[in-house]
Amino acid sequence: MKNYSAVRGILTFKTLYSSTMCTLIALPLAAHAQEQELPPPQQLPEIVVSVSRSEQNRFDAPAAIDVVQVNGFTAQSPLVNMSELLATVPGVQVRERQNYAQDLQISVRGFGTRSTFGVRGVRILIDGIPATMPDGQGQAASASLASASRIEILRGPMAQLYGNSAGGVLQVFTKDPPMKPEASLSLGFGSDNQRVLGIAAGGGNETLGGVIDVSQYSTDGYRDHSAARRTTINAKVVARPSSDTKISAILNSFDQPLSQDPLGLSRADFQENMRQVNPRAIAFDTRKTITQQQIGILLEQRLSANDTLNARVYGGTRQVFQTLAFRGDEDVQAGGVIDLDRGYGGVGLNWTHEAKVNDLPLNWTLGVEVDSLSERRQGFVNNGGTTGALRRDEKDHAKSTDVFAQIDWTFAPQWRATAGVRMARVKLSVDDDYIVPNPDPTLNNPDDSGNVEYKQTSPVVGLAWRASDNVNVYANVGKGFETPTLAESAYRTSGSGPNLGLRASTSVQSEIGAKIKSGRHLMDFAIFNSRSKNEIVQELAMFGRSTFQNVDGVKRRGAEASWRSNWNNQLSSSVAYTWLDARFSESFSSNKRTINSGNRLPGTPEHSIYTELQYRWQNAVTTAVEMRAESESYVNDINSDASGGYAVFNLRAGYEFNAGSTKTMLFGRIDNVFDRAYAGSVVVNDGNGRFFEPAPGRRLYVGMRTKF
């Protein structure tokens, strides 16, 4: 049935692809007499960013900051996963796993690579509202890319001013409502029966406006037992009752009723058939369903010519039901079915003051943020994909309370100093309701309730030198920390109950970088170094669960470079390169084996590069070729195996035209043109040796977007 569906989907796709390509050829001829009014591309803009908490020119920002502009109308991709957009940013790895039950793998300069599900070590915010919970666990899937205006990525020491789990900071911003009413429709079809349907509407005036986007994505999946379906609704209302006041309300709904989990593959299975599914996934019907709703209100109030107040309040709920690849009825197991019901929310307030000393800027920001979550987590025996007997029942809580200050002083015309500090307190607690007294110690399940509190002060200092109008040089150093998540603290190696003795990891990070612009060219360079103590690593993986421990001497160092050019009004290019050397510098024991000093951190390729060449013809037709390459990545701490290095090429093309007041964008893309077989991601330290997650072979996708 799976093969028949795939064939049927490909045949349908080929028909759509052929007809669309014919349309792409015919439309320019039909519209030859109609003069196109599309503006020619401009020189690379100086982008204003707010990721450092104060708006400034990206070129002037004294840190490694990148901004990816998102245009939901002209983008030549489905806009389903962040991996489609962030390849142009050096130092960032975003892996689309072809497994919607496990979310993307996102890492920044080697932070976040150990996560086997969700996002870890990287702080995610959507419209200023945390998508990373107080314990450091985050989700990227709920971001609506179709309605986004930009994505900002802050790397290095300055990210520590965002608190727990800030190896890097990734922010997604929803576009503001348009000043006149508009509506849009988007359709897309692709290999593996990919389907995208989206509708959007918006409008307003200088006082009140709103925008709403509804998008649905479904796929049969590249691999067997990997089908998924999701619907995202994102709405934004902006009110400006006065010239000094801006109030934004954000409503987000994410519903993923289907996401099958094909699990990773062993080396032998990967080489035999990359599309196959592990038999245990079928036997236990491994899958996940997610429902999330969230609302937030943001206030920007100018108190005076020099003072601005920003505030946020938000709240949401998240329900998760997941079946794992085992029964979960052994003595030490807490079930093979997870049922999670979470509520979360928070408030934040910061005050920014702008002043001058000797007629040069001196700005500072003071703030406080409080975030919390409370969840009911239950575990049940997995009876072939159905819920069996109760094995776990607890209420988990996490709360973070942070205060921070940041000062930015231009103390000479060409010199600028930045300093900041963040004092954080994170409390995790578990209230155990699954208590089964029994004289037999192997059957006894005592009250395992407990709590732990982490405190950390994270200072950051930086210096920037404006060597000329076209050259900026900066250097930063800072200290950060990363607490264990509730999931990482869930089990101990011996005995029952949570591992509340696990300590928070601390790191000292430094970087030196330069930004250079010359006419139509922008170049960024940075070298970075980080050393961690009490790094949280796997201690033992057994019976479908992992326990963690702290080790010292984890080093991450590397270099980043990017070069973006507009050679003329038709031809543009971009290159992003990362060299990353992430290693254990001290030996330790994991899974009863010795991890040698000098071993590489799993999931961290030493070299990665992305390059793109784009040509725009008569301001209407755009074509581009993309190339992405990575060196090998080890799959576990012992470095016993690795996913091979690879290079893949993608092609894309689009045609944009007007018909009266209607604008239409037709586009198509071919990913992995040469049908390269490779592992797109690895399941780090998988206890069953199922490390490899295959990337799709050659894939086709065509889409149409119309704006009224």
C-alpha cells in the first residue's frame, strides 16, 4: 500500500509539474505586452535587528548576528521547516530529520547536538515569547514560517544574556499587518505526497490592524511509517492608540494529529534500504500527537524621548501523546506510552534608557523575566500501540526567575563597549503520585518526589572598533549555563526517582569577529572558543531510557565566514562556511565504556559549507542553484561509527507576474538533484544502535501563491 501511494503521488506530481512548467513557459509570452512593475533588486540592505534587546544596524551590532529575511510570497520552498531558511547562516546546524515525531535538530557552535528530540542548548523565541521552557527544552515546529517576516540568530557570548540554555538565540518575528486589505492563497505539491495549503488575510491602518495565516502540511513521508499531518494558525493584532504606544496580541495554534515515528536505522539496515522502517516501530505503532495553543500580549511604551518600556505576558497549553518502541513494563521502566498535559506562561518587563556622554551614545537596559511550566506526566504500558497499565504518574514543575542589565557605551567616535549581567534562578520539582508499596524491593515503588534549585550569574563584556565606515571589528567574552531538563533529570542509574543530583553545566565563551562591506558585498568572519564544566552527557542507555552525568573539559572552538554579494541587478550569490572542533578533553565512562580524551562530540561535523548562486531575469523569473556539504559526524561519544560526509545540489526556479490587482508566484524546486544517498541526521548515543536517519533522495516540489 505504501509503494502504491508513493507511485500514485509521484504520477500525480509529474502531471502537476509538467503542466506547471508549461504554464511557466507560456505565461511570459502571454504577458509580453504587459509591462512588469516589479522593482529591481537593490543592493544588500543594512538590516536593523533587535536580537540584542535594542534596535540597531546589523553591521554595527558588536556580535555574531545574522538576519534571514522571510517573504512568504516569493520564497521558493514550502516554508514548513526552519531547515529551508537557515542554511545561509554560518555556525548553525538545522537538520530536518524526516521524522515529525521528533522535531528538528538545531545546534549553534556545537551547543544542542546531544538532543535526541526537541531543541536543547539553543534558546528559541517567537515574537518575543519563549518557545524554550524554563528547564531549557524547546520546540521549533510551532513557528509559523508562512507568516514570518524575519528570523534572527545570535551566536556567541552575547547570547548568554538570554539566560538558561543560551548556546545561541533564535528569534522568529511575525510580519506586521499591511496598511491596506489583502488576502493570499498558497498551494504546493511534492514527492512523497507532500501537500501544502495556506490562506492568509490582513489589513488595517495606522491605529489598528491584524493579520492571520492558516497553513496545513501533510506527507506520506520519505520512509515507511513516517506520515505526518499538521495545521498551524498564527494571528497578530497590532494597536497603536498613540504615537508612543504599541500593543501587539499574538495567537498561535499548532495541531499535529499524526506524526509516525520510523525510528533510526542501524548501519546494516541503512545500507540495505534507506526507506525501510525498524520492525519495532510497526509492532508498537510508534507515533506522536501534539496540540498546542498560546496567546501573548506585548507592550512597547515610549515614556519620554529617552526612555522606553517593553512588557510581555503570555500563557499556553500543550498536550502530547506518544508511543515508544517498547512495552515499558520492566521493573525500572516507566511505560512505553507517554501522556503529557502541560500549562505554561510568564511575564517580562524591561526598561531602556538612551543618553549621551560627550555627545556620544550611552544606552542601558534593565529587566526582569519570570517563566514557569506545570505538567502532568503519565506513563503506561505499550500494548502494541494501545494504552495499557499505569507505570508513571507525576506532576512536574519548572520555574525561572531572572534579572538582567546591559549597557552599551560609545566612549570614543570609533570605540564602543558593551557589558551585561544576568542573574538566573531555576527551580525544578517533581511530585510523585505513583506510589506502590511492596515488601519485595524489586516491586516496591516509593514516593520519589523532590526538587532542586540552580543559581547562576552570567557576566558578558565586549569591545567593538569601527576601523572605518566599511569595517567593524569586535571581541566578546561571557559566561553561560545550562540546567538539566526535566526529561534529562527523570531517571537515576541506580534506584528509582529523578536524578536531582545532576548539576548545571557552565561555560566560558569568547569570540573575535569582523564585518566588512564594500559596495555590493558583505563579509563576516569570526573565530570562537568555549570551554564547559559539568557538561551534561549520557551515562547509561538501557531499557528504553537514558540517564545523564556531568563531565568536565568539553571544548568547542571554530571559525565562521560568510560572503553575500549582489554582483549586479540580476546576479547574486552567498557562501557560508563553518569549521567546528568540538571535543572531550578529559576521559570519562559512559555505557560502561571509556570515552577517550580527544574524542569528538557526536553530531558535530568538522566542516560545513553552503553556497548559492541566483539569477533574476527581467525582474520576473528567478533561477538558482544551491550546494550544501558536510564532513562526517560521529554518532556517539565513543566515536565507534560516523555518518559519511556528503555534498548535495538543489535547483529552484520561480516566475512572478501581475494581473491587475492580483500578484502570482509560480515556483518549483528539485532537491538532491543527483540523488545522493546519505544520512541527514543522527540519533546521538542511541542505546539500540539505531543511529542513522536517512535524508530523502531526489525530490520534486512545485507551488503557487496568489495575493489579492
